[in-house]
Amino acid sequence: DVKVTQSSRYLVKRTGEKVFLECVQDMDHENMFWYRQDPGLGLRLIYFSYDVKMKEKGDIPEGYSVSREKKERFSLILESASTNQTSMYLCASSPAGLAVTGELFFGEGSRLTVL
Amino acid sequence: QQQVKQSPQSLIVQKGGISIINCAYENTAFDYFPWYQQFPGKGPALLIAIRPDVSEKKEGRFTISFNKSAKQFSLHIMDSQPGDSATYFCAASINTNAGKSTFGDGTTLTVKP
């Protein structure tokens, strides 16, 4: 069974702390994504990566950075957490090349609360 | 500028009824239109998807209707069941940007027994 695993389901952090959200996929997918989900706002793309060590900004990259050192792992970093970053964070992956279908495979989410 | 507009924001349907969720898009380059279903505490999962070369796709009780000229597509859930209660997201993407999807705001569906 294909899987995207987000290691932390619930986190509570204080303003100004550095936060790492980790995501691992076991499907050998080239593409990985970080979305933010807020009520009434749908899913908004923060960053994405088409290959190892490659990253591109999505629609709302401010206040975030990412790291992709290995194909299966994509990390989201909040350098200095702020209360307006309290949200649900969703990691997703998808295949590329001949295996492209357009489908995204999501993890179960990491709910971050910044106090 | 929101590229995919979804309505309604919430929907309450009686068991056995038809649930209809609508989406409209702006970018004519979009060529993949999926619907995702999300249960509480879970990530979204692909429910059904359509490409613009067909006007309708049906999988069991779920049907996507697609109107290319109007730039609209909709999800119909026939014989709605309490187990269908979830949040539904429409999305659109350009397949060459594999997976870089633009999502609607979501619709929370409640099916009453």
C-alpha cells in the first residue's frame, strides 16, 4: 500500500521557535509538495520539489523553507514560528515522467499550533 | 486571484438524496480535474478525476460532469449515504506540471440518516 508519512501529527510550539515538519514517501515519487490547509481557504501550495536538492516556491512561501536531501524525504521548515502559521500542513507526492497521472498522494497531516 | 472557485461551502443532504458540488475555473490550460475526499483526521484522497476530452465520468455513485465551454465541472453523489459525510475538494492542474494542483476552498458535506 502506497504511503506518505508525516512524522508529527500534532505539534505545539511557541512564537519564535524553529519548527521542522518531516515527510517521507515510499512510492519512489519524483515530486513532493507541502500544502497548508485552513478552513474556508482550501489547500494552498507552500513549496514543491521535482527532484532531490531542487525546490520551487508555491503560492504562499513566505515564512517557510524546505529541504530535500533524499528522494523520499521532504522537510518543511519554519525558521521562526508565528501565530499566523497555526494550521494543518499536508505533504503530498506524485510520480513524474511516464507515470504521470496528475493524482496527488497525501499524508495524514501535521496540525501545528503556535502559541 | 483564485483560479478554482467551489460552491457551496457546506451542504446538508438527506440519506438517499443527491449531493451536488460545483466548481469553476479560469485557466484554460488546465487539463486534469480531480475531486478529493477528506475525512476528519485524514489527508485528502483522490475520489474521481476527469480530463477535458470527455463531458462525464461515472464511478459507482460518483459522477463528474464537465462543461468545457463554461469552464465548469461538478461532482454528483447519487444515493448519498452517511458514510459520504466528508469534505470534498475540487482541483485543477496542468499535467506537464505534474501534481501542481490548484484547489477549491472545499465543501463540507453532511448526509443525515
